[in-house]
Amino acid sequence: MTLIDGKKTAAEIKQEIAAEVARMTADGKRAPHLAAILVGHDGGSETYVANKVKACGECGFTSSLIRFEEDVTEERLIEEITRLNDDQSVDGFIVQLPLPRHIDEQNIIRAIDPSKDVDGFHPINVGRMSIGLPGFVSATPAGIMQLLKRYGVETKGKHAVVLGRSNIVGKPMATLLMQKSNPGNCTVTVCHSATPNIKEICLNADIIVAALGQPGFVTADMVKPGATIIDVGTTRVEDASRKSGWRLRGDVDFENVAEKCEFITPVPGGVGPMTICSLMINTLQACKDNPYK
């Protein structure tokens, strides 16, 4: 069994990005600039944004954090997005999700200039990805593809099962795995809450990407020997032995599944670090593409 170390891989990629940024600035160009909009004070969102700002520092990027209280109106948020769209010094920006219930997330996503949509959520970027054109790819699926590539996981002709059909992970992950590329060229099955016989489907899978948000859902009796398991789940579960009172648990029963696998990602330290790393890759590309850089 080979443990796919996302933390180590992300550190290596950030070093590569930092070296490229150093060359850019040495040539008189400015560093990439990533901005983030954070609404409210959700603990998870606060942590994610703080980690993104930290990653910007590690990569040599400029970063800006714009905060709004939870009662901000949708109109005010779109006004700020328009300002960032027009700001030539900002290469890319994100609006941290989830947003409060009174704000339509799709309206917010559609308001972002696709050339600055480094989260890869805008319908134009999603459409470009679906037909294999260049564009920004959703960070978590892009990070998973990086892990498969860097660990030499064979994907051509393999049966990949994606558990979950979210717009952020499940759907783009399935699309990337079926693309005529390397990694890619998989036969892909997408399973969700209405899928019968999930266990039997998983038993036929060479690669399983678990993105359901259900801790321990994938058990050893669902995995065939030699499979590759990518665990996207990051659910907080109670743990009295921890000072925090909780720990992160993935969608895979790691302790019992790992021994059957050829490759497997841990939680934490697997897919999570690669998500932020992919955001840095997208921001660097946005800077290169920025006509005002």
C-alpha cells in the first residue's frame, strides 16, 4: 500500500510556484495577486481562508481579504465583485462558500469575471472544462488529478467510481477522469443518494473517489484488492481524546480499507492541502494571462 501524501506534494508544488514567482519579480514583473471575499464568521470558512492567505505568502503572492458581516445584501456583494472584476491589479479572486441563505450563490458565481474565477465555478469555466478547452478547473478535482499524475497512478482504461455529484467535486471529477488525457481515459460511474447497489458498483472499481460527506461510508467490503482510493471527505466528528474535542474523518474507513489498496489518501493530509495548492496554480495562470500584469 502506498500512502498518497497530499501535504508533501502540495509543499513541493508551492516551492515550484514560489521559484517561478521569484523569476517573474526578478524580471521586473509583479507577483500574482489573489483576493478573497469572506462573509460572516463561520469557523470552517475562517480556517479555509486563513490557509489560503498563508499559502499566498508561501508562494510569494500578494493577497487581499475583504470581509462582510453575515447580513450583507446580495446587491452589495455583487457590487464588490464588480469592483474586483475591474481592478487590473487583482489577477484572481474567490468568494468563500457557503454563503448565508438570503444570498443566491449561483448569482454570485455568475457575477465573477471568468478570467478571474480561480475557483473554477463559473459556468463558462465549467463548460470549457467539459469539452476539454483551457480554463480554470475546480480546485479539489484539479488537485486530485495532480496527485494521480505525480504518484503515477494508472488511469487509462480503468473503471473509476465517483461517489457524489456536487458541482464543486463530483461532477467535475467525473468529467476530468473521462477526458482523453493522462491522467484520465477512465470509464466513469457516478453514484449518489439515489443509486442502488453502490457496494457492488464499488467492488468493480479500480479507482474510487469518495466525496459524499458521510464519514466512514466506504468500508473494506466495498473495495477490491489493489484499488486506488481518493478520500475527499472532511467531516468533524467528536473525539474526547483531542484537546479540540473533535477530529477530521474522511468518507473512507481508512484503518480497514488501507490494507486492501495499492494507493490511498489519508484524512487529513491527503486531498485537502492539494485543494489550496490548485488555487495557487490557477492564480499564477491568471496572472500570466492578465493583459495588465
